[in-house]
Amino acid sequence: MIIDTHTHLFSADFARYPLADPKATYRPVTDGSVERLRAQMDEAGVDRALDISPGFYRWDVRYALDILQKHRSWLAVGVLVDPRSPDGPQRLERYVREYGVSGLRIHGRINDLGPYDDPATTPLWAKAAELGITLDACAALDEYPQIAKRAVEFPHLRIILDHCGYISPGIDPEEPNLGPVVAMARYPNVYAKLTFFGSASKGEYPFTDVHWMAREIINAFGPERCMYGSNFPTVQYNAKMSYRQTVQLVAEVLDLSPQERKWILGDTAARLWRWGEQTV
């Protein structure tokens, strides 16, 4: 079982699924449809995927909800909810109970949304914990102490470090600094998403200059708290790699034991989101 834990799906039908800001520079530049993802998954031998509603829809998650209804046998969804909105917790609960959503993503500084430990966002964190869903934290390395506070505050909430802090140009550290990532391994409810290779590497695929980072993170967290993700569509988010190469890097290239490979490619993810007809 191979599960892709990091995709961003979107429609070319802007009339039905409009962008939050049509003039923004962050906008679709390629085919990000669920149909395209499924085709690439089939070609690469991937069984399931998590869709995280992309930021250019802002808080409008209709496309994610619509495709979940049609593809829930293999697709799980993580939504974006305004973390400071008074009705955010109720909105999240409706998405989970009525639509079967099983994930939430919260941004911090990279989307100008303030600190992760802002008390105004606590009700949303608490609701995610109450609902038993998994939370993706798209945080930069210097925001990890705030995530650590949340991990202690909500010890039963599963928290994922998106990209292990290597987010995008302008935010990535100029030199590797795994200290903040490895320090998060002390919290048993925190997981590492190994999707940083292209952004952290100074070279091309297969990014041998950063394989040591994956090894240190896996050693710290254990493979049962690490996972694979493609960052589909790779043309938009992970341009140094093809979709197939994102799979091959973990399935064939990295120096992993068979058991480590099995956990990272799918077994970890299988426990974090709901698949098929499972409901809260």
C-alpha cells in the first residue's frame, strides 16, 4: 500500500470554483485535477492520496468536498478553515460529520496568519482534537516552538510537520538546520512529512546531498511517524521532480530497510486519515 500524503487539487473551472483573488500571483499554472492525480497515481503505483485544499481558494473548500464525495474509496481530504473565525470550529465539525473530512491544515507566518499559539486559534485546535482528525502544520522552522506548545496542550491530536520546515524559496534556511525538526520528535503525537527534498537540495534528482536529512529525521521519529508525499501537481509545487520520481525516491533510492520503506510509503498514513465509508 502506497499513500501520497501531500497533494493539492484544483479545478480549471474558475466559474464554478473561483479563486479567492483572481489577480494574485499564486494561482494555478497546470492541471491539478483529481482526474490527473489519479492517472499519475496509477502510472506510479500509488493506491491512496490526501488532498489538502490549496491556498488560492482560501477558505472555500467546495472543490475538495465535491471530489471527496466521488472518490472517497481512495481519497482523503484536509481542509483550510479560518483559524480566527468565531464559527471556524463549527465549520470544521460540519465538514467532518457531514462530508467525511479527516484532516485540517493550519498556516502561520507564511500566509500572514500570525502565530500558531495565538489564543484566538485555540478553539479550532481544540475542535480538531475533539473530532479525532489529523492536523497538518505548514510552519517554518522558527515556528516549531509554537507547534510544540500545541503538541503538549493537545496530546491526543496528531500533528504533522509539513515539509519538515522546508517550505518554499524565501523561507527555507540557506543552510540545513535539522535541530528544530529533530527536537519535535520528543512529542509522540508529532509526525514528519518527508517532502522537503527538492527545496532543501542544491542539486537535481535524486538529491543525494540531502539524503542524510531524511536519515536523521527517520532515526529521530521512527519510520512509524514519517510519511511520503508528492506535493502534486509537481509542475506547480515540486518542479525538480516528476510524480513518478517522488515515489521512486522513497521506494527505491533512499537507503531504507524494507520495514522503514513500508511504514513511510503507506502504513503510517493509513492510520492518520479515514478512507472509504468511515465516519466520525
